[in-house]
Amino acid sequence: MVMAFACDHGGFPLKARLLQEIQALGAEVLDLGTNSSAAVDYPDYAEALGRAIIEGRAQAGVLVCGSGVGASVAANKLPGIRAGLCHDSFSARQGREDDDCNVLCLGARVVGPELAADLVRIWMAARFSGAQRHMRRLEKIHHLEETY
Ligand code: RB5
């Protein structure tokens, strides 16, 4: 499995730890930057990560900014991207099992490196249930994308 990773300068402090974690879980990393704490704009990184998933260069991704909020708002503008900001284990698991999220968003100014690594581990281990009621809801999200 290829996991895309992208962050802005606010998310950069988590980058090394999270790349290590993703690789330790057996996934290949597609590193889309940023590569320093110099200020950049998070929508550019959300777009790069979302595009990698849409184009099939990665199956899922981890996207980090300072709060995780801006990154998740931006990523969710791309069709087919379901980005969830998860700072607790319940949301990380359920966001995959019920909502079939393909992007985990984190805020490096909110969670520390070990909690963030735990959340990545939980998120990557969880699988979409495929339950009919969740399929129906995902279909409605798809319809929203097509309508607007
Ligand atoms: C950058 O200063 C910061 O705004 C960004 O990382 C993120 O927190 C936005 O939601």
C-alpha cells in the first residue's frame, strides 16, 4: 500500500515521526513535502495529496497542518477525498470503518508525536465495514459532489 504524506510548516514537526510510523506499518510513503519549517500554504499540500489519491499514485494519505482544520477543509474540496480530522482513537477508527475516509488529518499544534503515531496506527489498521447504511451515506456524499 502507498500512503501519501503532506504537511505545511505547522505540521512539519510531526513529519519525521509519522513517516517512520507509516513505514514501520509496512506501507510505502509518497512524500509530498513540505521539507522545512519555512511558511507555505496548506491548500497547496492538500491539493498535492488529494491529487495523488485521485490519480491512484497512493491509496490513502496523512495530511498535517497546525490545527488539522485548514488541511481537512481544503482536502475535502477535491472530489473523492474524504478527509477526517481525528485527534482521538474513536474518531480515527470510526472514520475508516463507517465513513471510509481516505485521508487522516492531524494538527501538530494539538497532538504530540506519540499520540499522532498512535492515531496513524489505529487509522491504518481500520477497514471500511461496507455496511449497507454506510454505503448509502457515502453515495449521498458522492451525490453532493456531483450536485455542487
Ligand atoms: C499555519 O500557520 C496554520 O494556519 C496552518 O498550519 C493550519 O493550522 C491551518 O488550519
